[in-house]
Amino acid sequence: MSLAATTHYFRTAARLMDIGDRIETLLSSPLREIKVQLSIEMDAGEVRTFTGWRVQHDNSRGPMKGGLRYHADVDGEEMVSLASLMTWKTAVMNLPFGGSKGGVRVDPAQLTAREVERLTRKYVDQLADVLGPTRDVLGPDVSTNPQVMAWVMDQYGKHHGHAPAVVTGKPLELAGSRGREAATGRGLLYVAREVLRDLGLPLQGARVAVHGFGNVGSHAARALAEGGARVVAVCDVSGGVRDASGLDLPSLFEHVRRFGAVRGFPGGDACTPVDVLTSDCDVLVPASLGGVLTREVAAEVRARVVLEAANGPTEADADALLEKRGVVVVPDILASAGGVTVSYFEWVQNLQHLAWDEERVNAELERAMKDAYERVAQVSRSRQVLLRTAAMVLALGRVGKATVLRGI
């Protein structure tokens, strides 16, 4: 999502609440923005320098929490936008965190595993003094995974001693949490049940299209299918596939495992990623990158419900058009909050030196997602506003009150 779109959504809620210009400026301004240069030796012997960022938005409700992404299009403005979204997401879920975000401008596909490790360790070296279990807790994001999080934990430990709670999304062998990898997808399932129930629609047999078949999208597809939905279209960057009668997900997962991409899957008709966004379906799950739902695409969306699995997939003008067309949009700060919620569970387990079983993790996640949805829905009904605005109102109220109580 662009910073302009994030700011638009924030200001809509802030003005509805009439918090005033000074508090609006205070809550929207990042606490700290850091830009670092990361020079590493490549396997071939040459030295290359990459640019990285860490934006720490707000810590009024607790340590800041946010992912680390590796992508060729990462920039400082995007980090500011995503860090603020994390502040509102953790507040909607009532987690004792603020928001942050980090990234490095790099195409990780062009690096070897050893080069990615060096880059990760250099990133931690540059930021070690402003990270920590009680300062800023990292997590996985675009093109980072449990192995990268393991390197983060290890490198931070070289500066400050063993502190697994500095990062979440770690391998189970290094104090990771059961259920973390699938958490965002499972959270989407729990929210989908609630919103479809409120619309008088059953999840059983609901047609679902998933745009983006990485970690979040694939787990969302699996969870929704296990919940009784019918996945009719999916795509990744290579292309898409659709079948109105429902895709054979086990076969699709095996195809992706073998060939590394959705393209070429024989169990449906080939299509483009845009075709997936405009599929004839009940629920659309944008689970790739931000900004994929532009006004032009929104005009063609045929879903009844949009569950925002990615961060900021809907631009502001597209959001307005979807509202006009009667499409219910469940915003990212609610719909995709399963990941950060189980990250919180992992952080708690690390601090207490405990390990929960997966049944407990999933039960706690379901309770948290249902409670957050109900609170947002209550605000939506009482103020007669959209779910996105209601979620922002709930988040701003919590962050604003914490800020005032702590003292400005």
C-alpha cells in the first residue's frame, strides 16, 4: 500500500473521531526512521552494497513489532506505511505491541543462501542497539523465512546474549512456535466464518479466489478449503489457474513443490493474475503484494467479500469504488492479523521459556480473531461506517489513550 493510501485511511478515522490536528500528527509520525548501508562480500569475491531500512512507528502500547522483507522495490516510504499499519494491526488485536517494519532493497533470487545470510547478519549488526525483546521484535515477511529469522536471533545474540524473543517466526528447534507458519491463513479462515455469517452466507461451498500463492496465500487456501470452501482460482507471479468446480488443492500443492510455480498446473484453465482478482467468486483473498487492487481492477471485481491477506492490497480510490459496488472489504489490519497474533504467542512463550502445543495455539488464535472481528463489527454498526474505518477507529482509540496515559 502506498503511504498516501495509508494516510488517507488514518485521516478518515481520525477526523471521524475528532482527535484534533496535534494528536493526529503525533499518532501518524514515526518514532524513528533508520536507513543503513549494508556492504557484504559476495561469493565471487566482489563487494556489493545494499540499502536497508527500519522504521519504528509507535511504542506507546509495548515493544514495536514488524517484519523484515527482502525485495527489489523496498523503499523508505513503503516502510513508513507498513510500520504504521503494524501499529494499527496490533492495536486492533489488542496485543501489547506497537508497529515497525524493515526491509532491504535486494532481489534475493539473485543471491546465494550464504550471501543472504551475510546480508541478514550485517542488517542486524547495523541495528542491534535499537532491536530487542523489549524494544523492537522482528518477524518474517516477503522473501524471508524461518532460516532468516534464525540468523537474526543468532547475530543479535552475539551482541546482547541469547535472546530468542528478539525475533518471531523462528524454526521450532530454535524456540519457534507451533502453528506460526500457517497462522495468517488460519486467521483468515476464522474471520471469513464470522463475516460470511453476518452476511447470511455459509462458508461451506463458498467459492474462493486467492491472489498470491506464497506462504500466506497457500495456507489461506488450505485453511479455507478445510473449512468447507471451494478454491476456484489461484495465482503467483508465474501465472494462474482456475476451475469453477474447484481446484484439486493436494495436486496443486504437489505441482508447486515439484516445479516451484503455479504455472503449468494441468488441473484447470491457465489464467493471468488479474483474471484471479476478477474471478466469479464469493471471497477474494489478495495475498501477494500491496496495491494490486487498483481502481481499474476494482471495477471488475465480482467477489462479495474481499479478505485482505497482504499488507495494503487495496488503493484508496479502489476501496471507495468497492464500497460503492457493495463489496465488503475486511481490512488487512484485521483479516491478516493471525500472523502477528501467533508471533505474540511465540514472544510470550520465549519470555516464559515455555512451549505451547499446536492445539492451544490455534484455540487462542481463533478466540483472538473472533473477538477482534466482533469488536470491529460493533464499531461498524454503532457508527455506521465500513469495517476498515471501524478497525482504524478501534485502533486509534487504543493507541491514543495509551499515548495520553503515558504522558506526551
